[in-house]
Amino acid sequence: MSIRAFPLAKAKTLPSQRSSLFILVTFEARVKSQQALSALSDDIRARAKTSLDRCLESPKAGALHQVGALTTKDSDFTISILPKDLSAFSLLGFAKKILKSFLLDNHTQLILILDGFKEEDLFADCFGSALAARIFQMPVVGKKQVDAKAFKLKDVYLYGGKKAGQLMTEGFHKGNGTNVVRYLGTLPPNVLDAKDYGARIKKICQKLGFDFKFHSNKDLKKMGAGSFIAVDQGDPESGGGIYELTYSPRGAKNKNAIALVGKGLCFDTGGYDIKTGGFMRTMKGDMQGSAVALSTMMTAAAMKLPLKLKAFLGITANHISPKAYTADEVVVAMNGVSIEVVNTDAEGRMVLADTLCLANESKPIMMVDFATLTGSAVRSIGTAYGVGFTNEEKLHSRILSCGRESGERVWTFPLDDDFDKPLESPIADTLQCTKGPGPDHIYAARFLKKFVGQTPWVHIDLSAAENEGGLAHTDSLFTGFGVRWTVEFLRTQFKV
């Protein structure tokens, strides 16, 4: 599929065919630029003017108006009036609404006309991500594969401001990054186990030219990664380990890499502290942190960001077996910190501990980790926001602003030293988690902080990874949350 952009002021009669969809996006149904209408063919212009006149009688922010076709040969045409809320989060949802309402699988051509409104650059970016999500095929199995229809869209024409075309293309790349996370999270656990996931990671690296290294569970055991091994040993046939990927573009601004670290539990039973009451459902998605790290690197390559990146993906599963770890065990992580196990369902922080240690050994200039880590994060803020932590006070405002700009909103929480008190152990350097109630998302972040050294670090607890009905530009249970935020964070933090 190609995206081509043209300035509206230079537009001649736009290409039109029976399988075309025209979308005019305007403000309060008052078309500011005459080119927005003059560029249309005579029949579409007449239909548009009639519909606009009706819109002006009772203009409603966020309304979608389908312009009726006169014959079966007419192109489809819709007028979309911008919503009152013009934030990135709102515009992502609005773009999704437009495309779900009007873009059909038999459309081969899409013409988007932006009527010179102030926020058109942001809308173009959001529309690109929503378009990527709309035409993407999520995994289905069996007879559903027969019924699934691929979109036939081949050409996208954008008429708008100078930067709108570039921003829509970038938005499309970020939307494709989101799709990778959604796709991997949706795959059944008997398809995406640790070995299969590793094979997919290796194939992606070969395709995109990333350096690839796999630290197997045997390697990690020799390296003293007792925290990771405690979880991984629950499956005697595990293909688990830590994947280290490197993206080194020519002209990168940084000599030492930025490390993206992800939790990759292909399934989480809870271990001996088994999940009950239906909470084991959707635990196939407990690997989305690793998918965000992986997909962000893929998106950075697609966008040609001049940043050296590394990804460290801790891939395994949390199973029950005679070899599985139990409460009261004490294990030692790669950096020598001893951990008293309290609850086997707090396995994510165990896997991340050694993954962070390994990442820190590469001497990155910053580490950002992603994990579907705690139910406490969801209880604290719901599933429409992510939860952020950092060991750098000055990064709080950056985390928040990137959430607003990207439309993937993140709220930060405190990380003060006194939160360590409940994690004190009489036998080990730290408890894995607390033995009673409390703000576990904060305790988990304090635990992880013990494994990052002095490296600037951001921790994102992906409370928005799973949201019924989707979120922003996506409509799937697994939202793919994190890629747009991370790209925005990297670009603003490192000025690229």
C-alpha cells in the first residue's frame, strides 16, 4: 500500500473510481479552504455541498456524515467534523471511528482531505496509526480463516499541509508497530511458546539486519541469573532465555545504546500461587512488555531513527511442576542481590531482575523497561492509562508529556526510599514482594530499581495493555499500548 501526499492548494480534480472512499475532515462543518471542494469532481462536489448545508443547520462536533450516492457508480464520500477534544488520544479514537464506519474491505483507494485546521498535522499522524490498525488482520484459527477478508486498499492520497504526508506515514509506521504487539499478544499459548517466540524474534532480526544474540537458560545459569532461572525451571523443557538485539544505524547520535527491556511470559499460571477465579484467562498476553520493546525497535528502523538501540527480551513461562520454584526460596540475581520468594505469581519482577542486570552490563545511556507487571497498577488508574516510574526526577514531566503527545497516556508514581521498608527480609537482601496489602506497583518498581545501578531508568507498568473494546486507535482486547509512547519519548528525549 502506498501513501502519497499533495498540498491542497495545488490539488486538481482528485482521482475517483467506484471503489474509492473520500473523507473530508473539517471543523464545525465550515469548509475554510475552497480547494477542499474545488478539487472534487462535479458530482461529488454537488453531493458534498448539499451535505455540508445540512450539517450547518445543526453542526455537531465529532459527527460523521455519509454523503448519499446517486448511482451505483458513485464513489463513497463522508464528511467528518472534528471533535471538541483535539488531544492525540481523542483524535486517535476519532480516526478509528471514521475508518470503522466507512472504510470497507473492497475499497482500493482512499482520499483524505484535510481542510486546513490547526491540528491537521497531529490528525494526520493519528489517522496513519488508525489506518494501520483498521486494515491489519489479527490472528484467527480454523474456519474463521476462511471467513476473514483482507482489505484491498492499495492507494492512499492525502491532501493537506506541508508536513501532513510525512506525519501520516510516520503514524502508519507506529500503527504497524502497535499491530505487532497486538498480534503477538493474541496468539494462543500453544502457538507462541518460548521456542516459537524466539524463532520469530530471530527471523525479524534477520529480515531487518539487527544483531542477534540468545542467552539460553543454560547460559544464564552459568552467569548466575538465579532470579530468571527460578521462574524458567518450572518447565523442564523450557526454551526460555534472554534475547539481546541491537539496532545500529549509520549516523547514530549515541555511541552507547539505549536499552529497551521487556518481560516476555508466554503464559502465566501463577505457579504454585495459582491464579483462580478466571484470572488465568488472557495470561497469554503476559509477554506484551517484550513485544513493545521488540516492536519499538522495528518501528525505529522503519522510521530510520538515528539512535543506537538494544533490546533485552526475557522470554519464558510460569508453569507448575515438581521443579517449579516455591515461596520461601532464596535465590541470587546476576548482580549478587539475594531475593526471598514470597509469591510465585510475582514472577514478572523475577524475570525482569536478571534481564535488567544483563542490559545494564552493556553500559547503556538509559534503560526503559516494559511489563504487564501488577494488578495494583490497574487498580490504581484503570486500563486507559499506563503507569510510569523513574529514578530520575527530571524525567517525570517527560513521561507525562510524551503520553499526551502520543495519545498513549502515562501517569507517574513516586519511588521514594521509604517504600523499601516493607520489602525488608530477615534472611535475604530483599523480599520479592510484600506479604500483605499495599501499593504493589510501587513496591515492584522499588524492587526493580535494585537491578539498574546508576543508569537513568524508566519503568512502564502496562496497565493499559488489555482493555475491553480496544483503546485509542485499536479495537482489540490487547491494545498494543506502548509503541507510540516510546517512539515519542525517544524522539523528544534524544532530540531526533
